[in-house]
Amino acid sequence: MYKIKVLIVDDSAVVREIFSRELSRDPEIEVVGTAPDPYVARDKIVQLKPDVITLDVEMPRMDGITFLRKLMKHYPLPTIVVSSLTPKGGDLALEAMDAGAVDILCKPGEAYSVGDMSEALIYKIKAAALVDMTKRVKPRLQEKPVQRLSMTRTTNKIIAIGASTGGTEAIREVLTAFPASAPGTVIVQHMPQHFTRSYADRLNTLCAIEVREAQNGDRVVPGKALIAPGNFHMLLRRSGANYYVELKTGPMVYHQRPAVEILFNSVARYAGKNATGVILTGMGKDGAKGLLAMKQAGALTVAQDEKSSVVYGMPKEAFDIGAVQKVLPLKKIAETVLNSDS
């Protein structure tokens, strides 16, 4: 059996030891080496040819983001960024994602146990190993566009989007094409706590619509997109003619909290045919059955195609169970959901 070869890059000997120990428990993963800084990492990458690397963003001699930019230019490898669970750590991790990282992981600490970390790390490494680096969508960091008021036919439709690995770029591609009058949008992107706020703030500077991390009770209205906060499931609710979101804890679903499955099932129940469901790039099954529930409730359901997906896992699972009505390249998704009647 082929094992995924992993190189751990972190200036903390404790973190290197914990990661090595936890990853070695999985029979599908082999830790081929560790490095305390990017200079050592550079030599070991050439020597050991890892499939995936984990990379700390705050290191001496050369920071992780600078190293990542060099790596992506000369030797692109699927890279999981490791950062502290703080607002500053969230900003740094998002900068690293822009530089080419495929996913984010929190360092173990008071708010994030070694057990939680090891399960998440193993899952993310297996997803990263499937990433085709040639399909990475390069970020466009233009300023917030001039608001456009065309394209959408209704103001009370709900758009629900779910994504995982590769989803940060895919969601950006979709939302930056939305006009200011776009339907209210609810989003689950697999991402840890604090990182979702940094991600939402970043998108808000790029999009004509308002984008922000959801708070419990937020209304879902035209011109606004709400992103589920890390570590909380997000559900759509309805009171009379008004839609709003509810945040709650609870067990992980398909190894995720927030889970796309939870969101999609609630949208099926409370929005029905007034909704559109979109499942984007990512590993695993999260959201597939929920998208089927949306389809059965009369919603339009859309999946990203294999060619444009960084990891064709979640869209494929949804397609295989008959949940998808339209399979589209990423660049066609915004136009389709904005101009199609549910």
C-alpha cells in the first residue's frame, strides 16, 4: 500500500514531535522527515520528495509565508498551513492561503486539543494529497467592485454553498461575480474558528455584496452572504417571511463542524423550492445527502465539475447519489445560480 509522504516544518520541537507521533498512528501516512526552519525544509524537500508538507507560518530565519511563495514558484507542493488559534493567526493563515497553501490547521493548545488536532490533521493530509496544484485558482486581490444591480430575477431566493479543500478560492470566484442585489447567501467552508472571520473580512473587501462571519440570529437578506463560523454548525430558519440563521454546537458530521450537511438539510426544510444549493470542491461526502434533500424539496442543485475542482470528492458524491441537476465549471456557477429559477 502506498503511503502519503509528509514533511513537517515547524520551529517548535514539541509540535514536530506531536505531529510525528500522531500521524504515525495512521497506516496510510508516513512522516518522512521534519525541519525546524525553511532552509532545512528546502533541502529535505529535494531529498525526500514528500507528497504533502505541514508548514508553520511564524518561524525564525524565514517566515512560512515567504518560504511558501518561493516553494510555489519553484516546487509547488500541497501545503497545510499551521497557525495559532488567534485573530492574528487567522490573518496570517489567510495570507498563506493566498500564497498557495491548500488548507489551514490550528496548533494544539488550550482551545484545540491534541486529539482534535490529530483527527483533523490526518483528514486534511489525505485531502491535500489528492490536490492537483495546477488547478489552484490564483487570488485576485482587486478592491471592492462597483455595485451592480443587474442579473438577479428575485430578491427572496436563498443560495446555499458548501465547500472544503480548495473551497476558499472557489467561493471567492463565485461571490466576486455576484452583484450587490444577489440573493441572500449562506455558506459553509470547512475552516477552523477565527479563520472564518478573517476569510469573511477578506471576501468583504473583494465583493459587491456584504460578506461576514455569521452571528446567531442574523437575517438572510439580499446583498449579504453569511459564512458559518468555525466550530459551529449553521442552520437556516424561517420566521414568517424572514429567513435567519441559527448557530449551534453538537457532534461533528463527516468529521466537520460546521458541516455542509447540516446547512443543506435546514435549507431544504425551510426554503424548499425557493433555494439553490451549490456544492464545490472538497474531499469526502459532506453535503451530498443534504443536497439531495434540497433537490427533493424542489430546489435547484448545482455541482462544480471535475476539471475545475481542486479535489473532486464532495461534488462527485452528490452526483453519484442523484443529488445534482447541473454540473458546471467554476466560472459558470455564479451566472447560472443568479439567472435560473429554482
